[in-house]
Amino acid sequence: SITSYHLELLCMKVIRESESKSLRDLFREFLELVACSNNRLLVKNLNQYHGALQMKGKGMNILAAYANETLNMYHRPHAQLMSEWDGRDGAEKLAPPRPSLEEILRLADRPEAVESRLRLLQKQRDRFQKLLRGLAGVAASTFDLIEDCYIGGSFGRGTALNYHFDADLVVLIEGFEPRYAEQIQEILLDALEGNFRRGVEWRGQTPYTLKLGVGKSASGDFATVDMITTGEPPDYHMDYDEKRYYSGADSSRVDEQIMNFAVKHREFRPLVLLVKHWRNLGLDRFPADIRSITSYHLELLCMKVIRESESKSLRDLFREFLELVACSNNRLLVKNLNQYHGALQMKGKGMNILAAYANETLNMYHRPHAQLMSEWDGRDGAEKLAPPRPSLEEILRLADRPEAVESRLRLLQKQRDRFQKLLRGLAGVAASTFDLIEDCYIGGSFGRGTALNYHFDADLVVLIEGFEPRYAEQIQEILLDALEGNFRRGVEWRGQTPYTLKLGVGKSASGDFATVDMITTGEPPDYHMDYDEKRYYSGADSSRVDEQIMNFAVKHREFRPLVLLVKHWRNLGLDRFPADIR
């Protein structure tokens, strides 16, 4: 419901109202216009025989949400970085900014580079380990029943992300019994709050775990620590609820198993880091829904994928992980390595959300061959001369060089030459076989130079002598018969409206060479017409409209790059919302 022409008029509006000529700023302002529009993107039509343009139906809400999502992903980096930075603990602030998934996937053929970009920095590890040992030492010196302290979890296993992590500190208590667990937690918390020099604050607790903020400063906690209180498991049979109190006692054995697996499978740590990073990016969009899948659960799923895969390629393994999540019919059930804890499984609607997120990621990044083939098969012959369609990220990396954006997205000269030759041939055959044709004009985005190289068609405006709307359908039939019978390269009907014939031109084994909208019209009469009659003459005004737009493009060199970027953004959205924003 939003046409290429409508997008061009909106781009003109943005450029007129903007104080900037930067393509990056203009694209942001266009997205803000779409995201916040309260008039359904109403814009005056330059064509005097056609009404104002406006979005219709639920498509406006879908398009606004898509624009807002794009703003959040690419055009609010400072605010996004600041909110992310403010939410980090001190040790996490030592890390570089969180990368996009695209940035990491570009490194996927070098697993060591993925690991290097996402794993803890040595200075983070050193400072956090020193703090944990200090915490364990103060606890042991002030509470006599502590037998041992063990640093576990993803921090201990070396699978923690550098920009978001905490650590498990397992505290083994002599003579531990579950009925005393809460009392032991209170004693430990009092001891640490009173004696740990760098400061400890309570952040929450479960029957098995104290959540602590450690090293308080003006910028927040230096670190978050889960202190797990447990003891030597008894040798009698326990029910599930009692067993859970002893899961911490088995954590060193579990960590050892996982680290041994990592030694045998060098692809394990890069895969785990990539998968956790993917999950964390999803938390921005679905925080409550997918938080229930833990880092440990993800590590066990990665082990399962590696065991069952025939590939050691990180790219293949990540794809197989996503396919496992997208198609799971057992809610990602996996056996727990910890003998005092049950199997792990996703709960509630979170599984459906996570599966949809995995499927979306597969469609965006991990079905390139199928995606390219389906995209290629849907292209006309002239479009197949273009390179594969780029991602939005690829284009936005060029945004500081508008000429590079235009060069990457505009029609190639060979496309333009071959399509123009075909259109002139089509116009010539039509004119030679139908005497009432006065003139033919190549218009639309192809004529204006704002067509995308990977997806385009052209308007061929045919001016008929003595044209009257009541004869429009008859004229279309005569033209179609003439072209089907006489155009050497072949013409096939693809649909029509009262004003336009949609034609597939240049039929071959690979499909039509081109799609052409043949607009039949004539010289407008000088009497007052109602809206329905006026529409038949909008084609007659298209050359004046195209001239206005091209004059605007001459005065505003940023116009064509912006239009091409906006159309490309809209086309990428069509993959996700085809019926809503077409």
C-alpha cells in the first residue's frame, strides 16, 4: 500500500524540512517521520489528475513498527550504548561495546576471531578473579563452617561474554542440611556486609543462592556474584526438592566435563559465545519471554549440536543450533549433567518466541543460498544482471558516502541500455500496429533514475488520439492483441487495471526479461471531471511530474541516494510483511 512514487514524495518532504544534507541524518529523519506519523503519511500528489497519497489499513501500523525497529537497531546508537553502558557492572565496563550479530557473523569463518571478540578480556578475568578470591577469603575467615569455596559457572568455564556476565561462587558448608540453608545465608550475608572492604549488597536470593552486588561505587556494582550455599550430599535417597540443595556440590564435576569437551572440540567455545550473544540480542526485544533459557542450558544444547553434526564449521554449527531451536518439538529438552538437578527444558510461551526468533535469524543470515535462489528466481531477466541484494547493514556502512550508496543500488548501465532498447521496441511495434497512438513516454522510477538494480519495472505511457475513458478497456485489448502478435521478443499479459496493462516482456526459460506497466491515456479534456474520470488522465501528466522530480534531484544531490536507500529498506521489509506494506 506504499508505492515507490509515494516514497519519493516523502523523501522530497524530508529533504525540504531537514537542516542536514547528511544521508545518515536524512534516513533517520525519514524513519522518524514514518514511525511517528499521525496523518498516515499523507502527502500532496504532484500529479494534478490523482488525489493525495496516504497509507491505508493496518499497513501503516506495521510500517511504523518496522521504522521504529530500524531506528532502534541502527539510528539510536548513542542512546542505546549509554543505556547498555549504564546497565553494566564495573568489570563489564572494561569490555568494548556490544557488537551486532552481523559483525560477529562476518568473523564466522575464523572461530578464533569470534572467541577473541566475545570472550572475557584478561584484565576483566584478573580483576574479577581477585575480587572473588577476596570474597571467599573473608567469608571463610568469618564463618568457621566453610570447608571450601569454588569459582564456577560460565566465568569458571571460560564461556562468559565480556559485556555481560556474573560468576558462581560455590560455598561448601560442613554439616550442611537444607533446613538450615536460609539461616546460613543470613550469617554469610552479615559477615560479608560487615567485613568485606570493597562492600557487598544483597540483590536477591533463592533457597540455594544469594545474589550479591560486590564492589559498590558511583558507577554501580563492580561485579554480580551468585553465592551458592551447599554441602556434602548425604548417601540416602532424596526427593527432588531436597536434591536441589546439593546441585552446587556437583558443579565442579559438571564444569570439568564441559571443559574436557571444550578441549576435544575447539569449535565449542566460539559456538557457545556466539549462541549466548544471539540470545542476549534477543533479550532486547523479548526480555520476559526468553530469559528463562539459561546460559548453562545453551551450553548443553551446543554440546548436543556438536555431537550430532557432521561439520566443524562455526557457520554450519550455528545454523544447526538455530534449526534445532526453530523446529524443536520437545521444548529443547536436554539431560542435565548435574546429578542433583532435573532435565532442562523451555517453559511457557518463551519457547514459541525463541523459536520464532531463531527462524527469523535463519531467514536473515543462514539461508543465503535458498534465499538468493528464491530471490533470483523471482527476478526478471534485466534484474538478473544486478549483483545480489545487499543487507541494510552493508548499505548503512556506506552512508557517509552517498555516491557509494547510489552506485551500489542504482541500475547498472547495461540494465538501463537493454531495458530502454526493449521499451523503445515495444513502443515502436505498438505505434506501427495501432494508428491512434500519438506518443509513447518512458516514465516512472526507471525514467527518473530512482529504480533499484535488483527489483524494478518501468511505466510506458501511451497517449491515444481522441482517448475517452469509456473506450479504455477496448483500447487495452487492441494493444495487447497487437503486441502479442507482432513483438518479436514476446509479450504476455500479467494483469490490468482500468488505466494500466501489466505485461511480461521478452519471455525466456528464466522468466520474463522485464515487467512493463503500459498506461493508456490521452489529452485531458478542458471541462470539470469527477475523481474517477480524472484518474484515466493521470498518465498524461506523468512527464510533467517526472520533470519536477528530476529538477529537484538536480538541486538536491542527496535525493537519489536517499530514495534508493528508502526503497531498499521498504523492499527488505516486504520479506517480513509482504501483504501489509506492499
